[in-house]
Amino acid sequence: MIDRLKRHEIQVLRRAGHTRAEVATLSEVSLGTVPRVEAEAAVTTASSSADA
């Protein structure tokens, strides 16, 4: 499972213009994870209580 901060990192890197491959390498996740995280709502808080 990928935590909220890692999801935020992926979203920020993509918004900054990095390719999916670059994001996967920089954030140390699989290439398939990047588009999945992109499809999710933007992370707005680091609190895990927001998941509940």
C-alpha cells in the first residue's frame, strides 16, 4: 500500500512535467502505480485519519 505522502509526491512530480517513467524512478514505485495514483483525487492532507 502506498501512503498519502508518496501519493502526493507522485502527483506533484507529474504536475511538474515529469514523465511517468521518471516519476516511477524518482519516487521508487512501479511504473503501473503512477497512472493509478494520477487517476485518484488529489492528496490535500497528510493525515491518515482522512482515510477513515
